[in-house]
Amino acid sequence: MRDYKFQELSGEISKSIDSAALRNDPSVMLAARCAIRNAKKYEYVSRMTGVPVIWLMAVHEREAGGRFDTYLGNGEPLCRVTKLEPKGRGPFSTWESGALDALHLRGWDNIKDWTWERACYEAERWNGFGYREYHGVPSPYVWGSTSIQKPGKYVSDGRWDSSVMDKQPGCFALMKAIVELEPSYNIQRMADLERAQKTQENPMSNISTLPVQSAGVTTNPLASLITNAITALSFGLSVAGFSVGGNMLMAAAPLIVTVGGLVLSHLSVSGPNQNTVALINGVNTVLSSLAAGNTAAGNKA
């Protein structure tokens, strides 16, 4: 059987999520309530693996009707070695230990970017691509109890019946019901994740440049902020009279202000900032005057 990749199916799945309408099926909400009552078990496994709580709840319901004396991987009893795929697992003393085994065995604990699209894809991959590969119908394991579902079901391993409508709720319907009851378990859509990743790659992309009119030049607001900071610094220095570390500060201050002015010039949107040039000249004048004053005072001493 072909192993479909997520990138191949993500667009189709996204469209199905957008268009899927849930059928009026009371068993969906009943199963969701039962799962939430046992949330601590799912939350523990989720912390250990990174797999979303709603996905664990939905798959557990599909595999074993939410029973905690069964193996998550195929619904067989925990107390014996499994005979169905995956074969030869167990026995396990707790549902949690069996769940951790099943998730690690298939690599689900290595998935990092969980979205609604990824959750639906992984549910189908968990159950197998036979519906898609051999019969061309949406997997009821995912889309049962929704408008996406079509007739056709594997009534047992390898046995297909095209006339049977799977009556068990699908993972998507279960996840939707769970989130409706407990919104904190919700996960993001693929498009939201991609936008967030782009923002992280280019953190300045979402910072808008506001027009700041100054002597006919439009400047970046960050440039204006630094300009104001230098203004305040020069004023403070002049008032203090360079009383602390006077000689060293006197030597360094013109260089600091000049470098700051060069940075500000590059921050300008449409060329060197005229106000910045004037500010540098003014500050250097003040510094020169103070330097002269300090020198005179030193000579008198």
C-alpha cells in the first residue's frame, strides 16, 4: 500500500475541514463527554509525547470505544500479547504505558507541528490508506458522522463492503465535539501555523513603518526614538557638567554621538535625516564648549 505524505494530502484535507458538516449523531457528543471525564490520562500521555489531547481521545474512541483496558494501537486487551497489527506488543500494566508504546512504535511522538490538517492526516495514516488507495472514498475513520463520509467500510481486516455505512463517529467529528465542550484542547489550523512560522523567520515583517514628518523627511519611528534618546543624553550631560569621569567621557561622547548619527541616517526611510545632522552638530558644539570649560577650569586649578 502506498504511504501518502502529508504534503500530498494537506490541501485536500484543509478543504474537507472547511466544508465538513457534522451529522446529527448523539453518539458523537456522548463519546466526547466520556473522554473529557478521563482527561487526566490523555493529558499525561500528551505531555510525554506532544500528541494533542483531542487526537488521543478521538483515536482511542475509534480503536476501543474509549475503554482503558485495551491497547491504543489496535484495541486488543492490555493483558495479553497483541495478535493484530501491530503484532507482538504487550502485555501492559496500564493504558498509559500501552499508549506510549503504540505512539513511539509508529513515530507519532516525533511529530512537532500538530494542526487540524495534520491531526486528520495522522488519523488516516494510523488506520491505513486502504480506503483512499483501493476504493477512492474518504476514510470513515476520519470523516464518519460528517457530510464528507460515503458508503463503504472494512468490516474486518482486509474485508471490504461497499454498501455498509460506518456508524461509528469519525475522528474529525469527535475532535470537533471535544473542542466544543473543552475549548482549551483546540489546536491551530495549518494556515495559522504557517503565518506564525513566517513571522518568526522575519520578526520585523509585522512591524509597520509609520510616517513621521520631520523637515520634509519621512523617518522610521525607531530612528525618532533614538534621536530623542540622544537629545535627552546630551541635555543630561550638559546639566551634569561631566562631573563623573569627566575627561574620559569628554573624549568619548563626540564619537558616540557621531556613530549614533550614522546609524540614524541609515534608519531613515528616504535618506539622511536632516534633523539628525542638525542634532549631531548641536551636540558636538555643546560638547566642545564644555570641553573648553573643563580645560579652563583645570588650568586655573
